[in-house]
Amino acid sequence: MSKARSAPVRAAFIHLALIAYTLVALFPVFLTLVNSFKSRSAIFSAPMALPTPSTFSLIGYQTVLSQGNFVGYFQNSLIVTVVSIALVLLFGAMAAFALSEYRFRGNMLMGLYLALGIMIPIRLGTVAILQGMVAAGLVNTLTSLILVYTAQGLPLAIFILSEFMRTVSDDLKSAGRIDGLSEYAIFFRLVLPLVRPAMATVAVFTMIPIWNDLWFPLILAPGEATKTVTLGAQMFIGQFVTNWNAVLSALSLAILPVMVLYVIFSRQLIRGITSGAVK
Amino acid sequence: MGSLQLKSIRKAFGPHEVLKGIDLEVQDGEFVIFVGPSGCGKSTLLRVIAGLEDATSGSVRIDGAEVINTPPAKRGIAMVFQSYALYPHLTVKDNMGLGLKQAGTEKAEIDTRVAKASGMLSLDPYLARRPAELSGGQRQRVAIGRAIVREPKLFLFDEPLSNLDAALRVQTRLEIAGLHRRLKATMIYVTHDQVEAMTLADKIVVLNAGAIEQIGSPMELYNKPANVFVAGFIGSPQMNFIPAEKLGQTGAKTIGVRPEHIALSRESGDWKGKVIHVEHLGADTIVYLETEATGLLTVRLFGEHAYAPDDVVFATPDRASLHRFDANDRAIA
């Protein structure tokens, strides 16, 4: 083992910092999970304790699954998230391809205009969005949420993807044109596979705010049939009484699907973050 | 087989004019090479011929037919790129066959043509591999194979050897020369390497700043450069340029003499000078002199010579091989 590039003290400090950060980040998740398996009195008497045979209880999960339509809420959340990601990736990639590949008047301005959405939060336009949705008759539909989330995700997607698409070899696209591939075939068959890591990055960045959002479901689709998980969990939080077992259980369950999606994307994501830094 | 005519091709990116009216005739079966320094517009010209770049004005005719509004795939051309540009997700065989497949050629026909091309380039053992599993030289052979399979009227090469190491470059250069002899196809080849240009071309087109400086066979360019630019660009080491007045000559502004047309002697000669640096290449010895009459002078001697820095020597140019240029840098006949 060469010692030229390793300093044990420095390495120890680095690991200490990383471990501390991991603990801070995981602690709320740990607390939520642990307490979701305890009885109500045990949550309040010893919130830090692990469930013991005497305090173990599935009452929270039973409440969640029996009261309200939680399976339906999950379904709504999944539909909204997955469809929004798909639309963001499709339209974002297409816009990014146009911006990076074709020279046209106003290309730069168009790029800046599309990036503006990164700086201005979409919630500023909530009133106008609600008025628009009412006028279009889309209130209390999943479509309204999908439309808003697609708009919310596109600016960052276009920004990241157009940077990546600039790195795709021009020669490759030229070769495709000479071989008679259409512009769509060049986009879907040559360019998209090469920017897959970037697509995964965008998918993760897009997915998490959508899944966690409470604002737009509350305003645009509060109806029973269109409730999402985050909104559904709110029904256990009352003004005077909060059913903590049910809230914690609902939140624990809500972590699962997003984790599955994350695991799917993460292999690509790691390549996405490091690509460009090293060849 | 194909011929090519270019008429007053202009190309501007915004206010910046990259091609300033290019006229060129290429005969059927010719091997034509565009050379020039980087940024001279040679690659842009090739892309205009391919249809990958729209010319601002002008006409491109392939086999007599105007193709300026024809998409690249329908021009009957094939192109080999510097970065190989193979499709990473396809096997070697599918890479070579894609163009034909897109054109709706029958599968049996595609297979025959791919087999023929891969035999020619000894790619048979690699047909099932993907580009990532090949070395640089093999990848470039696949790219050439992809061009051959299309049986184009015109082969276009865009600096195909630049990414290869020196040994492979020589080998691939020989392969391309052999290919041209065998296929008797019209080939247009862009490079900034004058050795490639001199060794491969039937006809060299020297470009500079978006305009053609001279068109001619390699030896014409070497022996009768039309102007100072071509004289300096063709030949290595570069031709020595000496202000005519320093030599007391009239009727010319600059006198050019190639390093290989100067003799050195320790005893006597026209120009007395001091050796600054010597490069021993085995077959050649390159001697750099500082002379009173001419300033810095490069001399190329054949074989080994024992000159060392600070030696005092005399240089004598071969009078018959002097090039004379006028005030506009044009050669005086």
C-alpha cells in the first residue's frame, strides 16, 4: 500500500463528517419507521425506543389500510409521478435536442426563456393556474396535476439535457443523416441512449418534489378520487387530535415507491453525476 | 462512379464568411485531397458536398445532377469521419448495413455486400462485436467498411487518420490507397497533414481562408507552387523565404528555396553562417543556420553529417531550384 496519497488523520475526519451527515439525514426516517410500529402510548412515553414485544403494534397500518382509500391514493401518486416524469423526459429531451442541435434565429433567447422557470417558482402562479384549470374544467383531475408538474419539471430538464446533448459527437449525427436516418430516429436511436445517465439524473430531480408535493394536490385536486398520498396522510392530522400511528404509518408506506424508483434510476444517476468529470 | 462539380460555393455563418466562392471539377475516379491549415474551410466544404451543411449560395453537381436541395442520404455519397462515428449500440455488421437497410435494400443483398466489404478490410472475425470492443484502427476500418457497403458515387473522408497513432496511420493510409486502386471510386479526402496529401492524392486542392490557393498534382505543387502560401505549406521542413533585396536581386520581392536544395560546405559557398541547431534523423540531417545574408536558414542534408552548433559553414542554393515571388506573393514564372 502506498502512503503517498493517504493521510490517516484527514481520512478519519472526512469519515467522521460523512457519518455525522448520514446520521442527521437518516434520523427522521428512522424515527418515523420505528414509531410507526409502536402503540400510541409508547410513541409518547419513549419516542426514541425501538419497538419491544409489549409496545409493538400494527394499529397505525391497520388504520391506514382500513380508513380512507389509501391504495387509491398510492395509485394516484404513482400515476401522477410516473406520467409527469415521462412527459418531462420526453419533451425536455426533445426541446434540449432542438436547442443544442439546430441553429435558428432566437436559439439563445429561447434557451434562456426556457431556463427562466428554474429561477421563478411555479407556485407564484398558483392563482392563475387554478383559474385556468377551473376554466378548462380540469379541477379535481389527475390531468391538472400532471400538466402542472410537467411544466414545473421542464426548465431544469431542458437545462441539464441540452448541456449533455452538446457533448454528443456531431460526427455520429452526421453519419446517421448520411445513412438516411430521420431526425426522429437520430434523436431516439442515437442521441437518447448516449444521454441516458443525464436522463436518470433529471428523472430523480423531477420525481422527488412531485411525489412529496402537498400544495398543488390540495389546491387543484382535493377530491377523494384524486387525492395523492401526501394529501391523504393529512386527514389523520386534525386541528385538535392527530392520529400519529396512522400518520407515521402512512409516511413510512409513502417512502417505499419513491425508493424503488430511486434504486431503478440510481445506477444511471451515479454515472450521470460523474460523467464529464472523468472520461 | 461519379464526378463532382462545384460552382461558386459560398458559406457564411452569420457575418463570418467561411467559404468565399469555391469552383472545382473532380473527374470520375479521381482521388482529390483538400489540404489547408485548420479553420481554412476544408471540412465545411466537405460537409457542403455531403449535404450536412447548406451552402449560402452556389451549386453542387454529382454525376451532372444538381444536388443542392437533396438530403445527404439521397446524394449517393458515403462519408468516413475522424471520430469514426460508429453507432455504439449496433454490431459491426449492423453498423455497416444500416444505410442499406434504411434505403430498403433486400437482406440477402445487404449480407453479400457486408461480407464483401468485411473481406476486403479483414473484419470478418469482428462482425458480431460492438464498436466498444474494437481498437481504434479496427473502428476506422469498420467506418471505411460502412462507406464501401453503400457503393457510393463519391467517398468523402474527413481527416480519417487523425485519431490513429503514427504506425497505424501509415498502415491505414496504404489501405486507403489500395482501396482507391481496387474500387476505382471517386474519393474526396480532407486532411491537414501534407504527407497524407502528397502520398494519396491524384490532385491536391490547397485551401486557405475559405478560398482555393492552387489545384494540382502533388509534384506540380511541389515544383511549381503558385504563391508563397502554397510554397510554404507543401514540403517539410518548410521552404526558406528570403527577401530578394537582401540577396541584391531585382524583379522579385521574395526568393524561396527549399531546405533540400541547399548544399553545405565548411570551406566555401555563397552564404556564410553559423550553425544554431542540428536535428539528426538518420536518413536526413536538418541543420539550422543563422547567416548574415539571409537570416535563419533551414538546410536538409541526406544521410548523416557531423555538424554541431557554433560551427561556421557556407551554404549554397541550387540556382535551378529557386522560386521567385512578386510583391503580391505570386510566383514569377
